[in-house]
Amino acid sequence: MTGLRALATGSVVLLGAVAVPGVSASAAAPPQCAQPQPNGPMQVTADCVDPLYARPVIDGEKDQTSPVPHHQVSGHFEGTNVKFNLYLPPANRWDGRFFQLVYPLQSENADAQSIAFGADSGAYTVQTSGTEGYRADAAAAKLSRTVAATYYRSSRRIHGYVYGGSGGSYMTIGAMENTTGVWDGAVPFIPGVPTSIPNNFFVRAFARLVLRGKAPQIADAVRPGGSGNPYAGLTSTQKAVLREVTRMGIPLRAWENHSYVLGLDDPQGLLGFAGTVRAIDPSYADDFWSKPGYLGTERSPLGDLTRNARIDQTATITEVERDDHNVPTKLTLDKAPADPNKLGFDVTASRADGTTIGAVTGSLDPATRTFTIGTGNSSETLDAIAAGGELRIDNRWNLALLTYHRHQVPARPGFTAFDQFRDPTGKPIYPQRAVEIGPVISGEVSGGGTHTGKITGKVIEVANLLDTDAFPWDADWYAQQVKNALGTRYDDEFRVWFNDNADHIGAHETNLLDYTGILQQALRDVSAWAEKGIAPPQSTRYSVTGGQVTVPAAPAQRHGIQPVVTLTVDGRHRIDVPAGKPVTFTATIQTPPGTGRIVATAWDFTGGGTFTPARFGGPPRPSMRVRQTYTYTKRGTYYPALRATAQRDGDAATPFATIPDLGRVRVVVH
């Protein structure tokens, strides 16, 4: 057990299931963490005790060899379902710090890459099972210092750094605004703001309803070598909707991956917060379809389109298929509506006499006129379903939600994306709902209240220019909150870096980058900033206009840490050539000043996502020019790409903290 029985947490340590008296540093009991406002955020300090997480239990320890040698300490907090793991590298690889990833839905098991990266960076790794807010993570962070001090037999100051993306960004920001002395710095990435959920997703579903048929055309316009005018060929209604969702923040260039933008592969995913809205604002759909000021009653081409998409149909159950326990699993109907807009339905079952049974979840197949019953239905509802009964199938709620953002204009200042819904005096032009849903969800995820900008340590915020889940302007909005809160101290405490050619979830498309290495470098930079006073590279220089974030083309003006790849083919961004004729690619690769050296290049001549490493000659360096000739033998349209990778120390062998970017062009072979 390596002596961990000596640990003290408050006045007692729990080891396994046995309480072991500890030794307090002083006779006085540590103070309880304070919650100044009812239902507000808990203020956690380095020495206070959170009553919810006051009794950590160490369940076990073991030495591990994979992915790197380390000592794993596992445990939980008594009275909660929160578990934690600490991954401590050998003493000769530890430099007095820890890294801690947070996310609401994660497990307590850190992935191999995080553990190995931590060890390579002189850090042990801390991870808890997902919760809302930062309190459990703060308790684990404080416990980890005690465990590490005992394991390493060290009295040195231990620095800690928290990081998290998407929902984890709310937790990370909440942690840095509502704790003192728990973490020294943070890297919130792909950050959301108090308006992001549910509005960002409903906006994209709205775009799907109106622009789905034009999406390939829009995509072609924004691809390399495209016209650059995504509005060409659209009707006035389609232009208005594209303009609205663009001002809301959907990056125009992200339309290249229009299937993801519009949620075509997971159409119901964009309406995943429908249940939350319905619970908080149950009268919204009725108002949408009956009151002036809502699209459901608006006399316009867009209002007509919305009403024409309305489905409200009653179908008779002709047959019930049951499992071995006589539970209904599939219903055959006399008719079933199609769902061309992929918005989904509400389904309500009733008996043959017309009395309502209740809502039923499941999936409808109009081709076979069957309804497959899903999970989460009550046994009382299922028991009452029988042949001769009916299903009411309607999409009134899902259609109404598509423009919910129009009725959620924030009262809090700074959300300029919503100015399109204000008149010249600043008053909303559409009826507003009684509750702003976004701040409610944001507060729950972050731990009671956040986004004040009052950070208590060094912060590097990392955002991606093609993010359609957390819009790029979200990062700027939070940066402004920090600037307002810190004033002249802003540049001493905060950075915001934008990455190009990256979206929310990583390299899931051939034209997108895995930005993990950028996060790793941010963690190393924020630790050097906090521990040694070494200021990180400057924030990315950018502008926000019409909901779109743009950055300068030249890296010396752009800043941040990502290299810039400028690629041409036969001197242009697009060429048309006959099959069999060689073409020449030329690329200039440059890193922002002081951010590292180019260590690798790789070519993908077909644009299919398979990159082949290419030697560029000479040692790693901050800038270079490369040329490559290639011959296309088959007709088609190609989007060849050059990927260049930089590394702060010019280390071509390390797998960590590598910083990629892409250059792309269009080649049409005939």
C-alpha cells in the first residue's frame, strides 16, 4: 500500500471500507466550503472541505506498465457515485504537477494517451467519473496532492491544471471562476457559452428544413477552388435563412461537411434538448402555432413552408407483435406518414374507445407502416396498447423548436449574434419566452453559475474555426467577459487560440484535423506560465463580423500556435487538366513567430484522407517551401491536401504536442 494509510483528509481518511484516524496539521478543523448564494456556485478553496465530497475512500492501488510505468490509485467519495483514479509516474518522471480532464459524461478511467502525455510532461493524471459542475473534480484534485505528497515523499508545491471541452468547457470555466488554490491554470477548449445549448443545435435543424436540398451547392461554393458565394442560386427565402443561421454562428466554410452541419446522419441528435425545453416551457408549441409573432402563424413563404411541413395524423393499430413476456414490441398500422425533413414525431397512444393512454417512444417506418417500440416506456402504457387502438403521430413540437432561438434573445449584453432579432432601439422583434433556457442548462453543467470572466489562474482558451457545435464566436464572447473582469491584467492571465481546419469532434472528415496535440501544447504552455512566468504565444488575432470569425492569412499577423500552409497547383487554387498531364504543387509553410519548427509533411493527392509522409530535406525549421509533381490518370474532381506538422522543440520523433494544419486545392481532371 506504499504508505498511503498515513493520508489525512480533514480529520479522517477512508481506506477501503475502514475509517483510519488521520493526523491534522492543526487542532482546528478545516472550514467548510461556502455557498454565498442559495443555489449559486460553491466557492472552493485549497483548504476548505466540501461537505458532499468530504469522505474519499481509497479502494486500491497497483503498479501498471502500460501505456507507461505508473502507480494507479483508485477510489470513490463515500455517499456519492463519483469514482476517481490517479495515475502517478515514477518519481524521476514527475516534475511537481498534475493534469485533470473533466467532462460531464466521462468515466473515471483516463485514456492511455492522457496518461502517457502526462508522464511525458512531468505530470500525474487525475480523472473522476463525470458529474455536473466542478466540485467533485476539485475534491479529487485536492486529495491527489495529499496522495502524491505521500507517494513521492515530497513536500514541494504541487501545481494543478484542469482542462475540458464542449460540456467540459463549462466545468473548466466554472472551476477557474469559483475555486481558489485548487488549480493554477486551465485549458477550456471548443467552449460553449450560456446561449449555446439548445440554440446552436436547433439553428442547424432549422437550416436542414430550408436548405437541405441546396446543401451540396453551398458546399461546393465554400470548398477550395469554389465560387466563394454560397448564396448563388438560392431563392430569397433560402438566402434569408442561410443569412440568419450564418449570423447565428454556423461557420460558412463548415458547410463543406453539410451532412454533419445539418445532422443528416443523426437527424434527431440536433433536437436532443427538446425534452428540456418542453419541461421548462410547456406552452411554447401551442403559442407557436396560434399566436402572432411566431413562424407558425406568419404569412410568408417561410411560414408557408413551415406549415406545409406539419404532420398530424391518426393511425389505427391493426396488429401488435409481442415478445415472450407478452410485452408489445412492434405495431402494424393502417397508414404511416413519411418524414421527408427527418424531424421526428411525437407519438401518443389511445384505446379503441378514444381515451388517451400516453406518449410512446419508438421509431416509425412508413414503408412498412410499422412502429417499433423503443425503450423508456412505462409498463402501464405498454399494457394498455392493443389492436384497434390508435396512434397520433405529429411533429408540431419539433417544427416549432427550429426557430426557438428567435424567442431567446439574451438579456445579458454582448451576444451580438442575436442582434438580428432586435429593432433599432434594441427591443426584440419577436415575442420572447419567459425563461432563457440556455443559461439554465449552462448553470447546471457548470456548477451553479459561471462565465463571469473572473478567473483565478492562467487560462488558454482553444477554439476551432469550423466548429458547428460550439460556434467560434463563443470563444470571443468569453474572452470579452474575461477582459471586462480583469481589465489591464487580461494579457497577463488569458489567451485565446483559434485553430483552422478543425471542428468540434476531431478528424472525422477528410478535410479536418485532429487537434489533440494543440491541446497538449496549451497544457504545457499554461503550466510554464503559472510555474515559471513564461508567457505563452500571443492570442490569435481575429475579427468577428456577422457571426463569423476570420483570421489573417499570414502567420506573423495571425499569431496563435498553428502553422499556416498555403498550397497552389500550377500556381492556382483550382485547375482543370486532362488525364495524364503532370501538375505541380507548391506550398509555403510558416509557423507564427516563436511557436516551433516544421517537423513533418504528408501528401494526400486524391483528397480521400490517406496521407503519405514526405521528406522535405534539411532539419526542422520555422518556415519552408516544398514542391511536388503528380499525375492524375482518372477523371474526377479531387481535393488534394498537404498536411504540415510543427513541434515547439523541433522534435520529429515525439507523439506529443504536435501542431498540424492543412493546405488544400481543387483539381478537376477530364
